[in-house]
Amino acid sequence: MDRFRSAPPGIRVARAIAGRNFRVGKGLILVITFIAYACYHASRKPPSIVKSVLDPETGSSNPNINAIDSIAAIAIAGNASAVREIAIARPLSWLFVPRDVSNAARLQSRAAGWAPFNGEGGKSRLGQIDVAFLACYALGMFFAGHLGDRLDLRIFLTMGMVGSGAFVCLFGLGYWWNIHSLYYFLFVQMIAGLFQATGWPSVVAVVGNWCGKSKRGLIMGVWNAHTSVGNIVGSLVGAAVLPFGWGWSFLLPGLLIMVGGVMVYLFLVVDPRDVDLPSPYDGGGGESSSVQGSSDEEEEDEAGSSSSSSLVSDRDDQDPEAQVRKNSSPGRDQPVGFLEAWVIPGVAPFAFCLFFSKLVAYTFLYWLPFYIRHTRIAGVVLSDTTAANLSILFDIGGVFGGVLAGHLSDKLNARAITAATFTYCAIPALFFYHEFGAISMPLNAGLMLALGMLVNGPYALITTAVSADLGTHSSLSGDARALSTVTAIIDGCGSAGAAVGPLLTGYISEQGWDNVFLMLMASAFMAGLLLSRLVVNEATEKIRGLREAGKDSSSRASSSGDLSQPFINGKS
């Protein structure tokens, strides 16, 4: 297939930084894609931050009502100064809503939450907007992967980031526009989910184009920290502006991802060959796709040195698009069909495993601040902002979990064994956090860190290193590549689980959180169980390898003994 990619406008800046050095170029791409997907996750965090403000559980003792809503409650009594304070707290109100603050019923609603999410059934409606986003995200993922293998990923990713930011902002603008229609919020979340689906297949495909297989687990484990970093940034930003109105918690992350989209448009180089650097999958330079052979570092050094000595014409330097056309030859990177990608060995088991792994991870992503807010820790009820900030520890644990899982899977050369081990260990961690997390703040923090590490470790491993491995699997004929398609299949199945988890939590939590944690433990068990066949295969290969190594060692020892026997007998 003839694939044409336009050169990024900032390509000369990228060349000035990277020169002809493959390592520097790869590092630059890792940084750009890291920031890009961190922006994606930061823009997904606001719904979990504002849940306890939208539905503060009217009727229960809640000493931490949002400051603005308290002002609104005073204004109901006709306090003119409080009315002025509302205008100050909502500086954009004059743009979007009438200055009529005399409607007592509307202000009372704000003081007690935000219709239609407050009152009876509020948790269920919050679960519905989560599933609206995640279901469309999962659906869009399959189409995004198919398109990602066929379109210019730089343009595709830019459009996705700008579109995502626009609809995140539209959700927040419902605060100033005084919108209380459930259908409005559902529609905005559904379209946002479709745009968000462009992110993961695109960034994994770009990173896969630049990174070979050696140390892929460790590199992508560190790189995958963008998920937790984005969650942390989204939590901090959302919590910081929450006292000024929940709309701000959406508006700022939405603008952030739009700025990130501009960065991607200007500087992202999709493939090293687009800047006259050899691909790590080319036999002549860079890294061979075979696991055997020279190491990643040696081959990348060769790639860098060979590219440093290569000379390009002045015309090509002056016209970056001409160089892109030169490197985009027909037949390169033939896309793989959707059904063909499903039959790649390992795709289906890891995809279904991720369904349950992501169900657990996204339940915490969307509901952990709410759970902390409504759980007494050491007898104390935390504020909305404190609960949001405390939940960051789960994401910090996720950073360490992703790096550790990637490193171990590289050392053991066993992705399935590593993922299954983390998943099974998450089951007792879930139990301990629910049963003992409320005893004290330090214990809650420690258990949350451990839980984040064990829950996000396998999730990070499967969505990065495993997806990249399978997207360049040896069963793919010729130079065929399926990075975006395979990534979309695996993460699409995972996103279906991510949609189910928060939805079920919205309903099950009405009956108590004990049942929610039982659901999460059962899901973690199923995730590990689905990898059983791959675990057995990897363990069998390890045992066979140890036996063969033992035989080789014995054979060498025997040969050495035969050679020394004449000297032992005193013969020369």
C-alpha cells in the first residue's frame, strides 16, 4: 500500500535536536508521545473528581459542601452580598448564564448537588455517563486501529486530541450554561469517547515504529507512566480549581489536551524513515525484528552511526516533504485486516484478560475519589479536594507497577507469567484495602500504593509491550505490520471492560461497597485465569530450556573430563 505522510511543520526543529542520531530521535518521540497520552488521561479524570460534588448524597451528614454552593444557599435567603460572591466565584457567568440568581429552587439544587445527578438514583446516573464514554471509547477503538494503520498518524492523533479537548470543555460548560439534562451530558461523553479512542492505537504504533524488541518491556513500562502521570495531573488540576466551580475541573484539562494536539501536529515524526533514519525492523540498519542476534543498543548505535555518515541532498533538506515521499515507497508497512489480526497467536487471550484487568483499573479511576470521600478514615470524613489528592497515590503505585512488570517480563522473557502473577496478587490487595484501609491514614496510603502497583502493572504491560510484540509478530508475512490494529483489538476489549466496571459500580454501590470489592476480586481472578494456557506454555518452555542448558553443561563437563583423562593416568 502506498502510504504518504506529510512532514510535520516543526521537522527542522526535530532535526536540529536529533540530528542524524537514532537514539536522540527515539528519545524525542518517546517524550512527545508521553506528553500526548498524559494529556489524554488528564482529560479523563474530571468526572471522578466532581462526582462527590454532583451527588453529595443529600440527607447524609456532609460538612464539606462546596464553597460556591454554600454561597448559593445563602443567596436563597436574599443575601445580596452573597449574590455578588457568586459572580466573583464564577467569572465566566456573564458570558453564559443570565444574572438571575433569585430562583430559589435552582440555587437550592446547586447547594445540594447538581441535577440530574443529585438525589435518589444519582450514583446510577453517574455510572451511566461513565459507561456512555467508555462504551463509545471501546467501539471507536476498533475503528481507530483500522484507520491508524492506513492514515497519517500525526494528523489522526492531532484531530483526536483537539476533538477530545473540545468535548471535555463542553461537559464543563454545562456548569455555566446551567444545563441539567442527562441527555446533554450523555451525548457529550459519547462523542468524547469516540475522539479519545484515537489516542492509544496511534501512540503505541508510533512508539512501535521507533522501538525494537530488545528491552521493550522496560522501555514501555517506563513510558507507560504517562497513564499515571496524566491521572495525577488531572487530579491535581481538577481538585485545585474545584472550589471555583466544577466546570473548571473540565475546562482546564480540555484546553490542556488541545494544546498537546498542536504540539503533536508540529513535531511528531511517525516513522524514523521519514527523517532518513533506518527503521529498527530493517535488516540493513537499525534493529532486526528477530529476538536473536545483536542487542538493541548495538544495532541502534549502528543505526545512529550509519545515519550520521549518510548524506542527503540540499534539496531534500530544504524540502522535508520530498524526503517523506522518498521514504514512503509502495509496499511498505502493509496493513493487516481486522480478522487476520485476531488469529495472531496470543491476541485473543491477552485481549480478554485485559477486559477484566481494565474493568478493575477503571473502576478505581472513576470511583476511587468518591469512595474515599464517603469512607471515614480513622473516623474522619475527608473533603472533596483531599479525597481527590489522596487518590493520586493509586496512580503513583501504578507508575512503579508498570516499570516493575515491564522489567520482570524482559528479564524472564515471560509476559504471561508476569501479568498473571501481578493479577493474582491484586486479589488479596483488594481485600486488605477494603477491610483495613479505614484504620489509619498511613495504612490507607500504603495499601493504596500497593494496590495501584498490582492493578496497573499487568494493565500497563499488556497495553504496551505485549501489544507491540504481537503487532510485529513473526506470523505476519513479509513486511506486514499490524501495530495499530492489534493494539486497538486488545485495548478495545479492555475498554469494554472499562465501560462495564464503572457502570456496575454505580448500581452495586447502592447496596454497599462490600459487593463492589467482591466484583473486583472476581474480575482479577478471571483476568489471571484467561492467561492460564499462555502461562503453561511459557513455563514449559522455561523448564525445557533449563533441561537443555543442564544437558549442554553436562556434555561440556564430560568432554573436558575425556581430554584430561590421559594426563590423570600419567600418559602424554
